[in-house]
Amino acid sequence: MSDSMDRIAAALERIAPAPLETPDFDAADAFVWHVEPDRLQPVPEVNRVDMSLLLGIDRSRDTLLENTRQFAQGLPANNALLWGARGMGKSSLVKAVHAAVRAEGPALKIVELQREDLPSVGRLLGHLRQSSARFILFCDDLSFSHDDQHYKSLKAVLDGGIEGRPDNVVFYATSNRRHLMPRDMIENERGSAISPSEATEEKVSLSDRFGLWLGFHPCDQDEYLAMIRGYCDAHGIEIDDATLRAEAIEWQATRGSRSGRVAWQYFTDLAGRRGIAI
């Protein structure tokens, strides 16, 4: 029996993935966390826009920038939930703030974590904890469905359990939902549970664990046009106001929405028609 167990153990050890070696955090300022096997992939060039081009979100920009500066300087800082209208620059702001603070000097890194990889966050935090650098742990488009248990893993980041969240890690997430889950799911649980308040408290209170709630709301037409004009000026595309206004409004009408994302999509089309690389 002992020999059989030894053979089984040896076989399992051979097929098990090798543990992640200590990452080289000097390789880049940005990384993406992957699992199976665990690895931190350096990102040489982050896809982002300059903060000056993010219009209509001044309060959220200033709040997140100051919070990130405090964190980068080793001062207390809050985890942040950026929630609200789609396409209004939530993820763009996180990446732009990282670039702005990094340019000021501190060794600030950003690590992107996919929602479906949340169960592995404990292993990731173990690696980040060993580094002298400071990290923004970033999860884009975070939300949970009715039977989704990944939210429990998120508590390791927000509350930290026995060990506590590493002092050199702050968590920023974006979501279209303020409470990270559909309203109808909340109502259904309240209606069917023996104790309605207890049925949803654990999940709904998850968003309360973020110290900063930054709301993003749909832009008006003037802000939409100002975004496009800013892109044109930044990339040297000349277009008169009347033409820009007519084309941009038609573009937004065909999309059925108006947002920073739609503004960028129109600008991309305009740059392509003008033969200008961006």
C-alpha cells in the first residue's frame, strides 16, 4: 500500500504545474495575471489615453488621482469602485491615473486581474506582498450573477482575512452596477428568502467595502463634442466645427447612445478617412 501511495504521489507531483518563481517586477510597470499556470505577464506598452483627454469626469479624476498619489507615497489610501454609465472612461481613468502618478516618480505598478480569476487572488497577493514596489490591482467590468461565488474571493482583497490586505496593494475595480449585481437578482432573493434582509446583505455589502465610490454618468451633447474636439486637437486633425458637429451627431444617432467610447469610435473613423495614424 505504501509503495502504491508513493507512486501516486510521485505521479501527481510530475503533472502538477511548477510553482511561480519570484516575478521580475522590474521588467515592466504593468502586468496581467494569468492562471493555469500562474504567471505575471509583463505589458511593455499599456493601451491608454492621456488624462487630459478624459472630459466630463473631473471630480472622479481628481479624487482617484489624489487617492493614488497617497498610496504611491506610502500613505493610507482606499480601494475604489468606479461605477456607472458604460463607455464613460472608467477603465481609461484607472490606466491614465497610473501613468500620471508613475511619471511623478514613485515605483507604482498596475496588475490587471480578470473577474473569472478571482479565486486565485490569494496566490497573486502572496507574490505582490514580497515586493518592495506598490501595486494597483485592477479588475475591469466587475459584476456577479445569481449563482456566482467569485465575490467571496474578492473579500481577500478588500478585507484581507487574517493576514490583512498587503500594505503595498490597493484594489481598483470598474462596474456598470453600483452593487456589483443585477437589481432583479437582489429583489428576487429578498422576495424568496425566509429572512429577506440577511439573504442579500452579504452580497450587497460587498460594494460597501470599497472606501471610494466614484460615479460616472452619461455625458451631454456639448461634452460629447468637446471630447471629439480634444481628440482632433491632440492628433492634429483639422476639421471645422460645423462639419464635426453634423458628423458626430449623426454618428451618435446611429449608435443609439452618447458616451466617451462613442466619441472615440467616431474619431477613429474620422482619422481613418483622413489617413492619419493614431
